[in-house]
Amino acid sequence: MDKIKKFDLMEKITHELEDLKNSQQAIIQKLAKIEVDNIDLGDKKLDKDLPDMHQRVSDNLDTIAGILEYFAGQKDNFGDSNNIAALKEQEALNNH
């Protein structure tokens, strides 16, 4: 795989990890809304299970955020050490 293709794939994975992080944040918000609604309702099953679900999703979010931070750094380091911006410029010049 050439350097530009590798960098592009790393960018794609970074964006997918960002999407995954955003999805997990949305799930946490939905769980929190259900927990608040259940304060009035008082369903015992929801009282029992929702906090555990919330914690597991929160833990997943922390893991995803850590992976994203690591991988974005890897992508940036790869881009800098391989001068990807210059390679893309040269490729654009060659294609015109």
C-alpha cells in the first residue's frame, strides 16, 4: 500500500472512530433521559438495569475515546513523517 493510500485509510478509520464515539455519547444521553423519566415512573426493572447499562456504555465511550486519541496521533505522526501533504500536492500536479 502506498503512503497516500495508507494515510487515507488511517483518516477513514479516524472518522469512523469519531462516529462511534458520537454514537456512544448519544446512547448515554438516551439512557439518561430514560433514567430521568423512570424517576416518576418508578419501574423496578429499569431502576435495577439502567445504571449498569449506563456504566457499560460509559466505559465503552472511555475506551473508544482513548483509541481515537491514540490512533489520531498515529495518523498525524505518519502524515508528518511521510510528508503526506507534499505527496498529495505532487500527485495532484501529476494528474493535471
